[in-house]
Amino acid sequence: MQQLEKPTGHQRKTHSESTTGMVIALVIIATWLTSLILLLSVDISHFNILTLSLAVLWQAFLYTGLFITTHDAMHGVVFPRNNKINHFIGSLCLTLYGFLPYEKLLKKHWMHHHNPASEKDPDFHDGEHKNFFAWYFYFMKNYSSWGQMLIITIIYNFAYFIVHIPRTNLTFFWAIPALISSIQLFYFGTFLPHREPKDGYSEPHRAQTISYPVWWSFLTCYHFGYHEEHHESPHVPWWQLPDVHMLKRSKISQN
């Protein structure tokens, strides 16, 4: 398993003895799993368009929570006491999210942190695919694989033909939420924070914060929009980013 960068002394004191990250991770996993099982078993014909839309968005939100948990595991803050357990939770969430290889994404994510918004950044566009849609498809191409597509196809057909889960339920509550989540994560976690501002990038992190109110920041992408703060303090878990953001704003207002 790739070694994580070591947190500072202050960060080590703050997080190493805490189990909060593990509790939050387990709640997200359990809520996603329970919600998925229930939604796959309901009679979708009883849903009106509003109920169906809310159910899809709810499941997409939980999918995003799985990936954000993986992201925190990559920074060693899901369960700092035990690196193996921390990485196991991250790998589990990434498997549930979309059967993505944890080791590969871990390596790419630290490349992103070391070389943000540059040609060495695997999350960045290639200089040509700068608009949202082109960049999104370029981004997804770099992280998707035929093996992943094959596994998803096999599980989808097994669930439909063998377990007899309705195709509509699988589509609306398993496939579509995962797609929405990928767009959500890309838009709030890559496109908005790392697209080049009119006045050029601010070094060294080349990231900008999307300064939403805390409640909206949580709903949009688990505070991933506080992105400059994340790059400045990568060992702070997602649920503490609002505190870092508020502290930073307070210091700026005092100067």
C-alpha cells in the first residue's frame, strides 16, 4: 500500500486518536446500503415524478458520500489509528461506488496534490478539453476501464436475470445515481475549484474555494467546494473543512 504523506504535529494530535471519521464512514456505508436495498425492492409504479426524482437524488448523494469517504481514506483520516483499516475502508467504499481500483486512484490523487492544475495532474484537462463537458469526458476516460464496465455489466445482469430485481429499479437507483454522483464530484471537486481564474492561478495549490453557506456546501458535495482549504490542509477530514474555512475567513477579515 502506498505510503501517505505524514501530517504535521498539530494534525497528528488532532486526528490520530479520533474515531469520529470511522463512525461517519460506517454511517455513510450503512445508510447507502440500506437505502439501496429498500429502493431496489420497492414497486416503482407507485412513485410519482417528484418522489422518484427525490429518491434518485438521495441515492446519488449517498454515492457521493462513499467517494468522499474514499478520498478521506487516501489522506489517512478515516481511521488514523490503523493505516490498514483506514485503507480497507477506502477500498471498500470505492468498490461499492463503482468497482474502481483503490491503489491506482490513491497514486493519481497524490499526483494531483503534488502537481495541481498542471500537465502532470491526472485530474486536469489536456489543454484542449477545457469546457465542462469535454473535460468531464476526458476525466472519466482516465479513470474508467473495460474491466470496470465488464464487472458492472455482469452484476447488473445477475441482479436482473438471477435475483429478479426490476430493470427500472436497477437503472433508477443503482446506475443513474452513480452517474449523477460522478458529475457532482467532477463539477464541485475538479471543474469549479481548478479551472483557471481570469486573473490566473494562485500558487502553489492552484485551487479556489467555492464559498457556499455550510448547509449548501454539504448538500452539493460534502464540503468538497472548500477546495483551497483542502489543498492547504489535506489531512483535515471533509466534515471539519467548514471550520477551517470559517477560521480562514475570520483571519482575512481581521487583516
